[in-house]
Amino acid sequence: MALMNIMEMNRWGKSAEMNIIDLSYLIENDMPTCGTPWHQKVNISFMGQLDTVGRNTHSIMVGSHTGTHMDAPYHFIQNGKRIHELKVEDMIGDVTIVDFRRYGERDIVTEDVIRDIKVTEKMLFVFGWNSNWKQDTFYKDFPCFSREAIRELIRKGMRFMAMDTPSPDAGGAIQNQTDGSENHVELLKNNVIIVEYLTNTELIDMEKNYEIIALPLKISGSDGSPCRVVLREK
């Protein structure tokens, strides 16, 4: 029975043995990708198979912002750091988790709200928006932050920002790539690491303390990368 319970929890993203929550989406064919027509669609296919070449190997084509992923400054800052230039130690450590599930479609987190919360170097904002994954509303109506709120977070020392929404900016910024991404620019020009598209946030116990681990692929010159993100209970 104990083994059965552990296997079932693993299926949903939580490990009972190690008190770890997997916050990463499964990368798979036909998954949503960035909400824009030009973003690379996921294509996972066989290169070789056991019955032909004696081993299974796959070709994996993904865009740099596929599923759960990390933005490096170069995403919006021409001379900003690339993903391979970010320090691993900046991606791992104690994280402050903020319950923003009271915010719904197109709501905006304001500066006044940020003044009243504890801000640390690493922050994780839970909106519960992952419940809309693979629905039309996922990329359009998600809650976001005002620019003043972002500036207050930076002023108070935030250097790593994770969320279960597609973006800290409003949904229109995804559709219109030339305008509306002020929050991305503000964060990345201040070398704040951004992690977007978290899932399984409903498994987080807001009364407990966690360490976050967010590791992207070490891709030369890239503006971002899919990454595996987990919380480990302390």
C-alpha cells in the first residue's frame, strides 16, 4: 500500500519519500507553445529504433520558451546575459512563496500589494493559473503585475521570479511582440531571472518552507531554455 501511494503521488508531481514537488510541465507533441504562430512547435520523433539500429534515439525540436522555462536577460536585452552565462547558484535556494490565488482573469497585482508582502531574493507567485493549461484562456486572460509592482519587487531585492502564469506582463504582450512587455524589460535589465509556466502549484503547502531548484539546459547563446523546476521541503 505504501508503494502504491508513492507511485500515485509521483504521477501527480509529488514525491512522498523526498518531499519534492515537480513544478514542470511535460514536454510533448501538440502542447501549447508561447501563444504565437512563429514559435517552434514541439516535435519529438524517433531517429533510430531497437529493431533497426539496435537502440532507441530521438530527435527533439523545441523552442527556447517551451513549457516550463527560464528567461535570460538576452530575451529582451540585446547585450544581456545568455542562458549559459547565468550562475547555477542563482537558480537554487530558499524561496518565498506568495499565495495570489485570489487574483483572477486580467487582474493586476499593484505596488501597494507588494509593499505588504515579504520579498526575498527568490520569489514564487502562485495564482493557480495552471488549471487553465491547454485552454484558450491560458494565454489571454491571466493575472499579471503592474510595472510599479515589478519595480517595487526589484527595489526590495528580488533577483529570481517564478510564477504559474505565462508571463509577468499582461496577455496582450504575448500576442503583440513589439509592445506591452515592459515588465519583462524591467526585470531582465536588472538581471532578474524569470521562470514561467509552473504547474502543480496546488500541491504546495503554504504553511511550509521550501527550496527551489530550477535548472535550464546549458545552451550556448540562447535567450532562454526549458527547465526542470522542483520545490524541496525544508
